[in-house]
Amino acid sequence: MNYTLIKDYIDLLEKFETEVSTSPESYPVTIQGFKAWISDQENIEENHTEEPYWEGKENGRTPESAISTLLVHLNRYAKTYSKSAISDSEFSTQEDFIYLINLKAFGEMTKMALIKKNIHDKPVGMLIIARLLRQGLVEQTDSDLDKRSKLIRITGRGLQILENQMEKIRQATNIVAGNLNYYEKMELIRILNKLDRFHYPIFSRNINPDELINTVYDEYTFKS
């Protein structure tokens, strides 16, 4: 019996289970999921044998700095396409239709749940909701569970206005994905999901801005 092969297999399986435990939606914990994970690892090794270049690398710029800047750039690119998609609509900003898309997809929810789902501070989110209420795109009712809370739902008019723009919105999202192939899109989703799962619990704590960076650095280990 080839015990070395068995040990290598067990080590590989352990690595797979460790990764899936931190990213449960990335692969099913089945033999099919394990095979897909192995295939993706081989693709990563083939496609990423060399460290990529980023602007300023030769001058000592860190990969963390490059990641942060590129994410900011991509957000700005996405906003320009979103602005074009709603140029002939009743929407004022991309946040308007994103709020409606979330209500359509997940159903009615409290104001704060809707605001948090869109990663907004309360004052900004309340302004967006107020604008949607004025336009008749959403409506609010008292919560049966908590009379102090208001439930927000999309109206028939909101559904119609959203549907009128969905073709352009879909075109905008396709443009944002650019020239990535299917494998690259799947890999990017996994990476962005991992970052989102890291940041969302921190965001949800509403830590005072003056204390945010120190708090996160005290609680997490950041290795260079």
C-alpha cells in the first residue's frame, strides 16, 4: 500500500475542508466539490505562476495599497455605467434601483435591515428611502413584531419602473465584468465574497470612525 499517496491525499482533503469551512458557499462538501476544488487549484497554479505587476510596485508600493486603489477605481467605473443605465429614468442614483432590487429579491424588511444590506450609514440610507417613498416606488407599514419599526416594501409602480430599466441595468453589469472569462469571474466572486464576509461584521458594529482602525487592528492580525 502506498502510504505516501494516502498521506498526500489526506493532506489535500484537509486543506480543502479548511478552505470550505471559511467559505462554505464556494464548494459543496462532496466528492464533486472536492474534484472542482482540485481543478481550480490546478488552474490557479497554471494561470498565476508569476506575481502580477501593479503600479508603483518597483518603488515599494504594497499589494494592499494596490488592492484598495483598484477597488476604488472599479467602484467609480461601475457608477459611471449605472449613471448611464438610469439616465432616462426616474431614478436619481444607482442606490435607488439597488434598494428596489433588494426589496424585489428579498421581500419587505425594516428600514435598518434595508440600509445595512446596502452598506450605508443610517443618515444616507434614510434619505434614499425617503426619496423612494416620495416617488411612490416603495411604501411603509407598521411591523407586527415591533410597532416602533416600519417595514418597507416595493410598490407596483416601483416594480414597473424597475422593470423598465432592467435591460440597461443588466447591460451595465455585463460591462462592469469586462473581459473576464467564466473561470476568472468565479474566482473573483470567491475572493470578493471572502472580503465581504470579513468586512460586513465590522461594518455592522457601527464602530465610531475615530476608533475604527485601532479597534480592527487590535482584534485582527494583519501579516505583511
